[in-house]
Amino acid sequence: MECIIEFQKPLVRYEFSCRTKQKILLEVLLKYSKLNLIDLALMLDISIATLLNAYKGKEFLQGKPAINLVHLLFIFFGE
């Protein structure tokens, strides 16, 4: 089974200059959704190592993966 998610150009600009903010978003998404690190990495089209480093606060996602992370939060918790 394959899952394809496409996002249109965002109406709101997201900037992640602080690693801890993005780390919190990842923690919330992993805790309250049924996703694990592997699923989330596949959905964001990044390596598991990159996602794990962002989760640990060692680096942060930029560009399309960062925007898609916020979109995923909206999808899972927007209702």
C-alpha cells in the first residue's frame, strides 16, 4: 500500500530557526498520531537519520520537509 500526500503552496510562511520548536512538533506528532519515525521520514521524504537528528534537537528541517511537517500536524489535529 502506498500513500501519496501532496500539498499546495502554503498560505502561511513557516520558519524554524529554533531547534526546540521543531523538536516539540515532532514529539507531539509521534506521540498522538499512529506514525513512527520510519513512517514520518517516508512521508516527509527525508532519511530516518535526518529525522532522528531533528527529533533529538541536533539539527532542524528546512524547506519542503519543514513545511510538510506543519501540514501533517494540521491534517492529524485539525479536526
